Amino acid sequence: MRNHKIDARMFKAFCDENRLKILELLRNGEQCACMLLEELNISQSTLSHHMRILCDSGIVDGRKEGKWMYYSISKEGKESALKALGEITDVPEMQELVQCCCN
């Protein structure tokens, strides 16, 4: 049985326009937070909020170098999200009809 709490945390990462823009920017490889700030035209505290959600979800990895954070898409996080989506939406070929309690 899937852990719905973990899945919800992971899918929350995809439920915001700015986080989707961040993921699109990270498709080109690791990016410094300063570059993300420039591209998104948001405050540092707003970026930190979004990056915390993305990192907590496992979709993004972060590393600190000096005073800056660098972010990249996590290969394992991506694979985990794809697997979860596949398992949640998988429909067996032969489904047994379930009797509705209303009939």
C-alpha cells in the first residue's frame, strides 16, 4: 500500500506555477539561487519557500557553496514521482464490477 502522506508531499511540489517554472529552469542543469531569483522576479524569501517544498518532496536536490545554494533535479526524485503516478493511476485490464451500495 502506498504512503499517501509521502505522495501528497511529492505532488504538492507540482501544484504551483512558480515551482513548475523552477523545475523547467532546472531542466538545463544545476542552477544557482541567484539565477533563479533573476529569472522568476520573486523575493529571496519566496524562492526559499518554494525550494524548501521542492527539496522536501525529493524532486530537487540542493547544495550549499559559499553563501549560495545550488539546485538540480534529483534523478531519484523524478523516478519516484513517475513510479508513484504510474501506480496511483494504474488500471488493471480486467476490473471486476463493484456493486454500488445505492442500488
